[in-house]
Amino acid sequence: ALYESKKQEGSCHHMVFSDSLQARLQKETRVENGLQQALANDEFVLYYQPIVSLDTHRIKGVEALIRWRQPDGKLLLPGEFIEEVNRVGLIGALGEWVLEAACKQLRAWLDMRVELTMSINISPRHLRQTGFDELVINTVRRYQIPEGYLMLELTEEVFVDSGISSLYVLNEIRRVGVRIAIDDFGTGYSSMRYLKSLPIDRIKIDRCFVSGSGDEQLSDPMITQAIGFLAEGLGLDLVAEGIETAEQAAALSAQGCHNGQGFLFAKPQSSEHLLALVEQQQALSVSG
Ligand code: C2E
Ligand code: MG
Ligand code: MG
Ligand code: MG
């Protein structure tokens, strides 16, 4: 649209603008209908990425990551649709689906004596919706999720610009044993002052400080170390994201970071594959 209006600058600017606005509205309606249909048709699926102990490499929990399996079999990543979902106002509906699916899966694993923690990602906009705390509390009760097994991942922005009401909501949720993590830590508007008073349990070091520099080593060892000190001082649990090499895992472990996730250990995968991975590990530890 920007390109179009430049091309015709001076001539019929107004027309071009209203045309593109209409096109945009039509597109949004298409997207919204598509998403609503996808929810109704059960096209969303959760993949699970292990969160492991960096000392023993044992799987301690998983992070649920949403995928959209389209009718033609194509699997879309959240980066390809989450923003749209937010924009057309369906993030509450999708977030509710994720919470329900994750708790159902968690209950099934607990019933099989597979003891894993479950982390889910919450959009800031969903958190701010009225009744979010009741939704979480009711779901946790319905599936009888024991204390400490469900964790919500939120990005820093939640803590910066949503004020008292979000903090109240998080406190309510924590009262039933649900834990809170700050996701992508170090990339947002972190302020040391607010960190200290927040209702949080875990910090997740953003993967840009860990991998992606094209190097086998940590991309930013000073930052990971500093975040480690911070977490320790504040008594928070620490997880490093995006670990891709053994060197990175070893360096983090030497810095006192005891938990991590990344392609080195496992990619996000279906519940069946995840379960197979856990069972394989259990068999190994029994025989070894
Ligand atoms: P996130 O919560 O920070 O999730 C971690 C992302 O890093 C995932 O991407 C994961 O596949 C990727 N990742 C994990 N290990 C590695 C690694 O070693 N190297 C690299 N390069 N990447 C790694 P994914 O699944 O595409 O998700 C992207 C983002 O979408 C998530 O970032 C999260 O913010 C959002 N998201 C995912 N699922 C949900 C959901 O159910 N609800 C909401 N609201 N957002 C979600
Ligand atoms: Mg996350
Ligand atoms: Mg993250
Ligand atoms: Mg992220």
C-alpha cells in the first residue's frame, strides 16, 4: 500500500488510501474468518520443547509452542500468525485453547506418572482481559494440576506498562501454585528496580545472548553471567534459551545456569515424540 501511494503521489492520494484501507479491512476479515474456522476445526496443535537440567541433561519440563496445521498439511509457526491473531482480537480465544490443551496434556502425563512441568506462552493482551485469572484458576482446578507444575511465560512488556491490575492478576494466579516466568529476558525494558518486587519465579535468558552469532561459543557470555548473578541474588530460577552447541551448554553450566532448552537437546515436537524421548531417558537411567 505504501508503494502504491508513492507511485501515484500527487494524483489521487485520497482514493489510493481509501482503497488500500478497504483492502486491508477485507484481508482482516478473511484472516479472522480463517482463524475462527481453524479454531473450530481443531487445526491448532501444541508442540513441546524439553527444558533440561544442564548438569544431567535430564528432561525436567517442556515449553508448549503452538503450530497451525493447515488443511493442506502445512505447519505454520507462531511467527507466521500470532500477530494476526492479536490484531483481529482472537488472542483470548486462542490463548484459552492453548491453556486447555496444555493442562489436558499435563494431566494425561501426570496420570502416566510422567512428571514434567508445563510452560505456556501468554500474550500480554490476553493477560489484560477481564477474567484471565479466573480462567487460569478454574482450568487448573478442573484438571487438578498440582502446585508447581504449570508455568506461564510472559515478556517483560507486561511488567512495564500494564500496572497494578496485571500484578494483581499474577498474584492471584500464583496463589493456586501456578508459576510465572519472564520470557526473552534482556531484550525488553528491564529495570532492576521493578524486577525485585515482581511476582515472578523464573527468568528465561533470551536466545540472542546464547546462540546465533555463528560461533560455537556463547554469543554474549558477559550478559548471561550478569543475568545469572541477578537471578541468584533475587532467588529466581534460571533457564537459558536457544542452546545449540555443547560449548554453550558447558559455559552456561560453569556460570551457574542449571537449566536450558535448545536445538542441542531437542526441537519442539509432537506429544508422541516427546513422550518417546522421556521414556527412552527413563529406560537409560534404569539400566545405567
Ligand atoms: P518463545 O516463547 O521465546 O519460544 C522459543 C522459540 O525459540 C520457539 O520458536 C522455539 O522453537 C525456538 N527455539 C528453541 N530452541 C532454539 C534453538 O536452539 N535455536 C533457535 N534458533 N530457536 C530455538 P517458535 O515455536 O517459533 O515460537 C516463537 C514465539 O512464538 C515464542 O517465543 C512465543 O513468543 C510465541 N508463541 C509460541 N507459542 C505460543 C502460544 O501458544 N501463545 C502465544 N501467545 N505465543 C506463542
Ligand atoms: Mg516462551
Ligand atoms: Mg523466549
Ligand atoms: Mg520469543
